[in-house]
Amino acid sequence: MKGRKWREALHKASVRLFDDRWPDYEGDTALEKAAVALFRRAVDGEVTAIKELGDRFDGKSHQSVSVEADVHQTVDQTGEITLHVITDKSDV
């Protein structure tokens, strides 16, 4: 719910930016004022503000991680599987 309210405030601020009504309106909520401030910082070229807007509108970019490991699998009498990462080859 909180994320949706923030997105709505950002959307409202973006509409105001392109509608030439940039100044704060009377009755703006604190969240709406924060959204306007973020847009102002982004327009001024602040990279972190631009990244925040991108993350909010487009979603955060995914990061992939590749891991290589030796794994030993055990199955107990109940059928529960346990995976053990082998750090020392003598553990096997």
C-alpha cells in the first residue's frame, strides 16, 4: 500500500512538471511534497534522484549472480533433503 501511494505521488508530481504547475500547491501532503522535491533533484541532474525515479517507474534492474560450489546431498528417513556446501574436499 505504501509503495502504491508513493508511486501515485510521483505520478502527480510528473504531471505537474509537464503541466507547468511546478510550484507547491496548498494542501499537498508530505509525500506529494517529497515527490516534487525528488523530481526537482532529477531535473537538476542528480544521479541518485534519476535512479530512484527509474526504479519506481520501471522497477529495479535485476542482478544475476553466478556461484560455483561442490554440494553434497543427503536424504533422511523422512525423505527430507539436506544440501551441504563442501568447503574442504576431505569433508565428503
